[in-house]
Amino acid sequence: MERGGIEEKLGEKELRQSVDEVSNLALDIGGSLIKIVYFSSNSGSSVDDQVHGSSNGNSNHSVLSGRLHFEKFETRKIDDWIGYLSSKQLRQYGAQCNQAPASDKNIIKATGGGAFKFADLLKEKLGIILDKEDEMDCLVTGANFLLKAVHNEAFTYVDGQKEYVQIDQKDLYPYLLVNIGSGVSMIKVDSDSKFERVSGTSVGGGTFLGLGKLLTKCKSFDDLLELSHQGNNRAIDMLVGDIYGGMDYSKIGLTSTAIASSFGKAISKEKELEDYRPEDMARSLLRMISNNIGQIAYLNALRFGLKRIFFGGFFIRGHAYTMDTISVAVNFWSKGEAKAMFLRHEGFLGALGAFMSYEKNNPADDASHQFVKQFPNSSYCIEDRIQSSDSTNASDNSCIECRLQVAK
Amino acid sequence: MASITDDHQENFGIDGNINNCDEKAKLNSDTQRDTGTVVERGGGGEEKDMAPLAGSSIHRSSSRPQLDLSGAAIQGTFEERDPTILLPNQSDDISHLALDIGGSLIKLVYFSRREDQSINDRRKKTIKARLGISNGNRRSYPILGGRLHFVKFETIKIKECLDFIYSKQLHRGGMDSRRWQSKGPSTENTVIKATGGGAYKFSDLFKERLGISIEKEDEMNCLVAGANFLLKAIRHEAFTHMEGQKEFVQIDQNDLFPYLLVNIGSGVSMIKVDGDGKFQRVSGTNVGGGTYWGLGKLLTKCKSFDELLELSQRGDNRTIDMLVGDIYGGMDYSKIGLSASTIASSFGKAISENKELNDYRPEDISLSLLRMISYNIGQISYLNALRFGLKRIFFGGFFIRGHAYTMDTISFAVHFWSKGEAQAMFLRHEGFLGALGAFMSNEKHGLDDLMVHQLVERFPMGAPYMGGNIHGPPLGDLNEKISWMEKFLQKGTEITAPVPMAPPGTTGLGGFEVPSSKGDTLRSDASELNVGVLHLVPSLEVFPLLADPKTYEPNTIDLSDRSELQYWFTVLSEHLSDLVDKAVASEGGTDDAKRRGDAFARAFSAHLARLMEEPAAYGKLGLANLLELREECLREFHFIDAYRSIKQRENEASLAVLPDLLKELDCMTEETRLLTLIEGVLAANIFDWGSRACVELYHKGTIIEIYRMSRNKMQRPWRVDDFDIFKERMFGSGDKKPQPHKRALLFVDNSGADIVLGMLPLARELLRRGTEVVLVANSLPALNDVTAMEVPDIVAEAAKHCDILRGAAEAGGLLVDAMINIQDCSKESSSSVPLMVVENGCGSPCIDLRQVSSELAAAAKDADLVILEGMGRALHTNFNAQFKCDALKLAMVKNQRLAEKLIKGNIYDCVCRFEPAS
């Protein structure tokens, strides 16, 4: 399902990309998924730098228009992504520079635990040397970039309604960034460069898929999510009403439909695993994990007085019910005072951050053409008018049409 | 011997009633083993233990010695203190029972009352007069003494619970109610407090079967009330559990609030507690015990919660959890403080494509699940504690059930997330919070006023427990108890541990429907804590002369040291057969006595085995507790005074040589005499049946021979020798003549030479110097220790040969023939300073000065000298105790190991430690 979707879209772009110039490819190799971000300029579409460059007085830069591409693979399917990387005209990865020493050509930015784990493999198979970027750095850089640069990046999700939130860039910090990968990291972000991992939990996306696989025999994350759509957690969760004979325990603010104990009904003697619908179990599991993350995130936001909580990472992947549960959890525990917000490019924070680090680590600007180095800097972001190719549909691997400011 | 009054006989009469009731209990419990799964934590046999033995002249009790009512009066006379009045006489609607009916377990807390009858023995009466105690005109309600019992039943076997309640007549206010209330309350109106989800569900059943109405109490209220009571009333209720190490935490009652109470049932509630009745549920999580058991059942096919827990102990979660090292190729992600072994994603490895559920070990799944849930609860708890600035987090609820690994993971999570600043704490009575709270919700019993020092926890033998299983129905009476013991004896099976906490087949989760489990498997979890019977003894008080009661620790030897425990375990085991011989002989050597003797040996061995396995099973363990446990165990099997005849024989032999000794002493100068007297005390302290070395001595010579030998060996300086300082305090130096002490409390030790040739002459010397003397002796027999009942007879006999003693004894009201004159004008008529005898409130060779009789506490009021004598009271306990007044600690060390450890000396070395008032 997941793979199918990606391949389909790849197919559509195949033609164009083949002629596109692929550059600045960056990787985020997580425990479950590997995320890839790269830029492709439209061939021959170098825009007259006067149009865009002059307005900011940056006469020695030109702007390339092109696309930011987002791809993901399951980490364990090594052959798939190695093959994909290999197909992407390896020579052109990385800090493209004719003058640069040959060895630099094959250096690409990478983050995530897998950047360490797979370093040797990539070198051996593709001759790629991974330049490891810190995971948290990348996450934060990616999130900061998206929140500042991309219009309608953040949104709330309540009762099935998605609502975009305009973030005043001057009032962005501090915020709590919750990245839900296999595990969950919670990061307090204070400024462009200042942040701290304040908490986390081991109950994350990996738990959902891992437990879900054991319980339902589902083969993929997306299958499991799909299942959960059709499920009813009441069959498995013990609700407050189950304990109190259908009555609310209103004294402590629990309605009869509140979950008292996730999987609490599964202790029934008569039933075994086979007697439960996989759909119900998937639903129950999803609610348990989403709710838990929402709660811990809220408690951490409260602890540091953070008014905004952004949820990202591949666990969410635009799944309405997941977002709904997280939102409900935050709303419930904060008594309506805090709202969960989501990012359209939630899964690619790390990869984006790694991508952004190309210019950061390459200050010798006479040498190469640079990705708009002021990207995270608000004054330029607006001018750069980065747009999503599809501003209404937050499909997670949509391209972002953008222009790349390049040094002459 | 003090005579037993009619009151006592009447008391025994109650026991008769109890026995009758037990016939019914027996009917219920006649169902063969395993079908009756209730194990009453000791409560079952308890009342019956009091069943009288014909002709016994000593008031016996399996509990803390019964103390008379003078306590009430004493408290009344202290204006500065609120009199502790626990139960108004007129309350005839008292509920003795409260229930917490969860989905899987019914927890029952009930109270059996022990009315402490005032014993009108004349000694006490004169003591009262002497010490200025009077009942006065203040409200004189009887103080409620009694016991709180904790019992569990499986909810699906609710019938057993109903039978149990019926057999004990708990729905009528307990079996003792008939005595308390001339006209019993009409059952129709009886209201029982209950909490838990099932309180509604089963209310009709209770009405129908027992005719009682269930009054539902709010669950949170109950949890908090229960926790508050336990934390305030029980000294070692709370403990930390890190890396398998259990450590009891003493909580200052005045500094208890606020705290976070985390109750882990099927779901988890987190409650901020600000005071009695002041609390708020601030958070919770739906990932709790039900999640563990529910998911665990689905994934492992375990049949019971216990089975699932058991599995986890053999698991390795690394096969299922994704660790930081798995992501980072074995490296730590040290930048953010995550080690390679940190779990990055619970069940994160289960995403592997090649493996299915059947490819994973159930053990690993269970462990992974347990860690996930425990960590999560720990984390959310910590975040909530942080949010409200709460320094303490207590975890309770049946999810924990004393399971070491669960406690460790929760502790680890709290420690990890708080960076070591917060600590998770657990409660020994964790499963009973709700039931206890429901019990407390009845305001009329006034238990909430109880103080720590008024509670004593006992661990009587429950149903036999072996191979991880409990065998048999609840034990109705002593006979049943013995029968069970014998059954195992015949089978040749070892009873590995006594007094299990849970009946077999319980799942340990409250709040929801639970399937019945197999019914005969209960894991033998070494870490499981035992809950004893709480004895409420309102007349106990803190010894007022302790310099700092808060920091006072009675035990000198800490048995948490494994080798130390092993040593004393061996000592006690070796001594056991000798003790059984004595005990059986003391009861006439009858077949019945032999049976009881065997049962006692079995039971005590089982206790020892249990404690070796888990030293903290009964709370914090010190040597004093161990020695007391032995005495309790003897009493449990109705060995009231195993050394009775030996004590008599030795008293007689010693009294025969006393006149000569006194003559000898009177020929000396004052200073020589003092030294001789102290030497005498130390030498006579050799007679100790608790010491293996001394028992061997007994076989070699007569008591007087041993005494002489011991005297001759006395050579100063002793190993600890403060005699010169003591002498200076007594006689002064140069011209300065110090004031003699006003009143001295002499804590006496053994019978025979020890009291007669050692302490009594010393007492005589003090009296001669114008110091009032109070001989403080045990309330109940322990080894060959002299008891408060026996001392007056000894004094009376000694007084025949000594005017000083006679005058003082008369003044102290100890001489029966002088009573008529003394009674009304004791104070005025005494030209001599009085010699008095008080009981200490103990039935152990050691003494915990936090819990002494009110009589002793009153006597201490004017005392300015404390003399502790003997190993038990001056070395095993109180060696390091500091007093507000002068203190002299005298003992001969009759144990090589102790000598090395304590004074770096050898066996038979002596300790004479004098510490001026601090």
C-alpha cells in the first residue's frame, strides 16, 4: 500500500526528473523509515536573477526554480532504497561542484540513527560517504524552516476538521516539537538554533506497528492504519462506563465513554486473540498510543510553559484519526487550553534539516552554488515564495515547488 | 503472682463464643483443599488463639500484651495532650467491616475488638495511686483495642466471602458485639461501607444473603483515606525499590503532605493529596494493569495475571524492543543522554517482516510489555508530581502487587525522568487502600486518631504454603492450623514460606470483570510482601525519656546485611529444638503439647525461611523483630510460658543464697559495694536461656556454681567500662556530694540469679540512697525473662530477709499483706522510698522504646536514671539509644559474633556504659 503509492507518484515524475538536475540530496535514516529529500531544478529553467536577486540586493546570486522532492522507504528494505539512491544519478548528489575534490562529490548529508548504522554499507555499495548531522539539530532546523517558510504548513485537527494556523513568525518561539518516529522525542525549541530534548517516550510509531503486527498480522504501517479506520475500540478497551455500570464517574470528570483501561476488556476469559477483530485491535492500539503521546506532550509543554505543540514524524502521516486522538488528548488534559498542531511535511523534518545543513557546512561560497542560505531567515522566506505543488492536499510526499537561490 | 480477676474469666468466655462460631466456619471450610481458596492472613486463627487452656493462670494473648485501661486515664490527666479516645461506649452501630469489591478481587478489612479490661489487681491500683494516675472525672470511654485484619477473596467466589462474613458474624458487628451490646443491633439495619465498582453490582446479594445494606463510598475518597491512614499509622509502610533493593522510608507525619498517589488498577489514577480528605484527581492514564493483562493475554495466551508476571521474570525484552543501540549501531546517543540500552521504541523490533507472533518468546513479550507500561506510568507520574511540586510519589494498586521487577521499572522511570531527584515509593498494604479507606469512612471508630506507636503488626501463620501454592481453606482454629502443619509433615514436604498474601488464582486486578483462573497456581514470588494483622493497642506510648524519638532506632544490628541475617538465622534454628523441648515440657509433655510443639517448630522455621528469602517481607527487619516473632509464634501455638518451671526453680535457688549475699554486701564500704553490685549484675546476667553458650553452661553446673565462676571471672577493666564515671555521678568527687537520683527505672532481664542476685541488690542500694526504684519487666513471658507478674512475688520473698526491701516494697504496694493499710494512704504512710514494678508492654527479649506501656510512660515522668540490663534490652536494642536522663547499660555479651561486632571483644566480655543526661 505504502510502497505502491510512492511508486505510482514516482512514475508520474519519472520523465521529468530524468532530465532534472538532482542536487542536495539528504537522508534521514530512522529505525523504521528512511526519508529522502532532494532538490531538482527544472532543466534550463534558470530564472533571471535580476527578478529575484535584485530585490534583496544580492546581486551575486541567481535563483534556480525547481522542486523539493520527498521520498520514503522502509529502512529494513535495504535493497529498495539502495537501488533508488543508485538510480538517482549518484554523481550529481551532494555538494555539486566541479572544482571540488573528487572525494567531496560523494558526500551526502544524513541524519537519524541509521546514518551511523548504514554508513559502511552505503560507502561499500554506492561509494557514498555520509556526512552525519545530528538528529535533533535536523529535526529542529527542518521544523523551523517549514513553520517559517511554508505557508499553511501547520494546522489543527479537531473533529475531522483541518484548520490551517497562521503562525506569526515573530511569535513562533518557544514551542514544543514532538517527533513521533519509532520512538518519540520531545524537543523544546527556543530559537533558530537553541533547543533541548526535554523528554520522549518509547511508546511510538514502532510500538504501533510492532504490537499491531503481532496482534493483527498486518504487513505494513498503512495497512494497520487502514484497519484502524474500520475498527471500534469499545470491543477491547474498558471504558469508564463498563466499570461504573454505564454511569459517568463525573466527580472526577470522566465520561462513561472515556477509556479506563486500554485493552482492558481483552482479559475476558472466553476470548482469545483470534476472537477479536483486527480492526478493533488496531483502533484500540492507535488510540492508546496517540492518547499517551498527547498526554505526555501536554505535560511537557505545561512544564515549560510552551503554548504550542507541533506534532511531526511518520507515525502521524496525515492520518485523520491519529491526529484526532492526539488532539483530543491534548485538549482533554489541558482542559481546552492547549491545541495540538500538525505539520504537513511532518515525516520529513529530519531529512529537511539535513538538507538545510548543506549550506550551513559549506561557507566557502565562492566555490559552489548554494541553496538559499537565508531560508530560515524570515525576510527572505517570503520573497522566495516557496509553494507547495498542492496547497490543499497534504499528501506527505508531495513536492514543493520552489526556487533555489544560487551563488553565481 | 498477681491474681487473675473475674474480668479475665469473662474474657475467656467471649472466646468460648468465638469457638462456637467457628463450628460454622469449619462447615464452610470443610470443603477440601483448593476449593476453599481463601487464605485469611492470620486472622482466621487469631481469635481462637485466645481460647483458654483450663487452669491457666496467666492471661495470655497472641497479640501485644493486653494492657489495662490505665492508659486512658493517664492520657486524660495530661492536660497538654488530647486524650486519645478511640471508641465511645455508646456507639452501637459500629461497622466492623468494610469491603472493596473490585472486578477480580474482594478486599475485606475487618476489625476484631479486644476490649482491654481493667485488671483490678492491687499492684496496678497502688501503682496508679503511687504514680499519681487517676481516672479522674473526665470522660471515661473504654479505649478500643483490637485488630485490623486484611483478607482477600476472588470476586467470582463471592459466596466464600459471604460465608466468611457470616461465620465471623462480621455483619453483626463482629462476634464480640454480643458482649459489647446487651441487645444486639437488628441485622436489618446494618449498613456496611463498601467501595469499588462491584459495590453496586452485589448489593442485592448482600442484602439477600446477610441482610445488610451496602453503603457505597467514593472510590477516590477511600483510596486517599486508606493511604493517609497507612502512611501515618504504620512506621514502615512506605519503601523504595531500586535495583532489587528494598528500603523502608520513615515518613514524618507532620511532613507527609502534599504527595502524589498513583493507583494502578486496570487503569491508572493520579491523585494529588493535600491533607486528610483534601485531594484532587489530577491525572491518570488508560495504560495500566488492564492493558498489561489484556495485551499480555492476547499475545502470550497466559491464563492469569500472575502467570504473565511470572513469565516476565524470565524474559529478555531486547528481542522485541528497539533499543537506542539498535538504531545507532550499538552506540549511545550520548548527546541527549540516551545509552545504547535505552528503549527507543517499545515493540519496535516486532515490525520485522520475517517474524510472526509465534516466533517470539512469550517471556520476552511479557517483559517488554511490563517495561513499556511501567515506564510509561512512572513517566506520567513524575511529570504530574513536577507540575504540582510534589516531592513524594506513592504507587499503589494491584498492578504492582509487590512484584520486584514492576517496582524496579517504575522506580527506574521516575529516577530517569527526574534525573534522580524524585523517588518512587511503594506501600506494603498497596492492595488494601480502598477497603481500608471504606473502613475509615465510618467516622465513629475514631481510628484516624491513632498514632504510630499504638499499632503493632503481627504475622501469624496462615494456611500452609509450599511449592508456590497455598494449600487449604482458611484456617478456622488452632487445631486446624496444626492439622495442616502435620499433613505436610507426613508428606515430608518442606513448607517454604508461610502467610501468603493472596489466595490462589487471583489475578490481582481491581475494577473489572476477570475470568477465574486455574485456581491452584500462585507464583511463589519471593518479593511479595506480607500483610499482617494490625493490632491496635491504644495504651502504648512512646517512652518519654528518649532524647529524640524521631531518630531513635531500637535495633543495633541491622539484618538487611545478608551475612548477619544468615548468622542469626542459624543461631535461632539451632536453638529451636531446645526451645521446643522446653515448650512441650512446660505444657506437661502431653501429646497435645507435642503436636503443638511440632507445629510451632514448623511454623517458625517457615517464617525464618520466608525471611531468608525476602528479609523485608514483614517490613523492616531487625534482630528485635526476629526475636519477637519467635515469641509470638510460641504464643500462637499456645505456649504461654515455655520456661515457667525453669524460672521458678532458678528463682528459688537464687533466693536461697540472697540473704548471704546481702550480708556480705553490707559489710563493705559504700564505694566497694557499688562496684561489687555492678559486678554482680554483670555476672548474674550470664543466665540467659536465649544464649546457646549459656545453655551449655547449664549442663555443666548448678546455677550457684555458675554464678560464682562468673563472679570470679569479673575483671576490670571491662570491655566497655564507664564504672568510674558512674561512681562519680553517685558519690561525687572530693567534697561535692551529688544529689541522689530521684527515681530510677531498672529494666530487668532474666529470672533467677539475674534478677535476684543482680538487679535486686542494686535496686536495694538505690533505695538505700533515697532513690525511688521502678522495676520494669516484661508484660508477657519471653524466654526466661522475668515478667511483671512474677517480680512482685520475688520481691516479697526477698523482703523477708531484708528490711530495706520490705519497707520499699510496702511503700510501693508490692506486699500483699501490707495492702490493706497501704491502699488508702499509700503516699502519706510511706516513710521509705517506694519500690515499684511496672510492665513494659512487651513480650519480647528486646524492647522498642517507641511502644511501651502507658504505665511505664507514666512512671518515667519523674525518673532521672534509666538502667537497661541484659543483651536484649541493652545491646541488641538500645545500645545506641540516647536518653534525656542518666542512662546505665549493663550486659554480659554471651555471643562471640556480637562481641566482636559491637565491642570488638570476646564472648563473656562485659559492657558497663554510662551516659549522663543529654
